[in-house]
Amino acid sequence: MEPARPSVTDEEVVARVKDGELPLFELLMRRYNQRLYRVARAILRDEQEAEDVMQHAYVSAFAHLAQFEGRARFSTWLTRIAVHEALARARRRGRLMRLDGASAAGRRAPAPPSDGRPDPEQQAQAAELRRLLEDAIDALPEACRAAFVLREAEGLDTTQVADCLEISEAAVRTRLHRARAFLRRRIRESTGAGSVSAFSFYLTRCDRVVAAVLTSLGLPPFAPPALLAQPQG
């Protein structure tokens, strides 16, 4: 089944924000919170820093919204802002080496409740599979992590990944090939672990980031449920 399309496009929301409907900016944040979190987390391998990058990216995007002219998708433009900030932080703080495994495990978000009500053993197995997957992705070479997460977790195509990371499609394909080969060596295919479950962006974190950005911008919350649809890619 194809994901639901947003009832209002990004470009329409941007135009309305530019025309003075400032609280509508929240819609854009909620559409792209998970993508920005995942790509920042892939680069920095730190959940708190990923949230900081998101907030910086949203404030920067809001401040420079008049400069968005639609030559690229809004989602691509926004993702580039987050990627640039995450890479800058990685360079400044020397976070290109693998974080200590125990420390990273201590910062992982708790698993969200499930309507399926799996038994404790199933929950433990699912948590272990996700931990193995996230640890394997964290161990990827730095150049491959962001490309892999955008392609496999966020579902962007090769062209979109290339646009977001500002590299060639050939470079994306090379990085994806290397990432997949690396992960195959780390996780047996028989486990059935799916990359789409990695680095999930839960509702509590979503609300926290949105609230922090709105406070920083001095905007009231505004999130009509009918407009909170799937991102456009």
C-alpha cells in the first residue's frame, strides 16, 4: 500500500508561511522530524546531538525561508541544512570515531508501546535485533552511513540521496554497495532485521523537538491533524 499523500504540499505550506501564517511551519517540522533525526544520528552517532542538529536546522530554515525558491524540493533543501550542520559538528568535535558501545546504549530511546502486545520474549528478541542493526550501522564507514540511512531507512531513491548529500549518483551507489556488503558481514540475513526500524523517531522526541523550535522562534503550536500527513520524499 502506498503511503498517504499530504493534503497540502510542502511548497504550499512554505508559501503560506512566507505570507504570514507562521505557525504552519510546525507542519513541516512534523513531516521531516524522522528523516532529519535519522540522517543526523547516522553522521554523529549520538541521539542528543542529533536532536540539537534538528533544532538548529529548523531555526536556520525558518530564518532563511525567503531564500527557498523551489529549485529543489523543500525536503531536499531542509535535509541539506541538517547534513551540513551535522558534518560541521562531527568535524569540530572529532566524533568520527565509533562511540563507546555502552555509552551509546544508555542513550537509546525506550521502545514505544505496541498494540500487538508481544510477549516479553518477543519484545526482547525485537529489541536485540534492533540493537544489532543499529550497532552495525554505527560501525559503517562515516562516508556510507548517511547514504545508507537515507536510502534504506527513509526510502529515498538514489537521485534524492545524491541531492541531499550533494554528491553524484555514482558515489551514492558505491557507498550503498559498500554499506550493504559491510552489514552482510555483521548481521546474518536469516535474522530478518529490517533497516527501516533503525533509529526510530518516537512521538515524545518529535513533540520535544517541535516544542523547542517553536519556543525558539516565538511561535504558538499549530498542527491541524488533517495536514499532518506523510512527507513527500
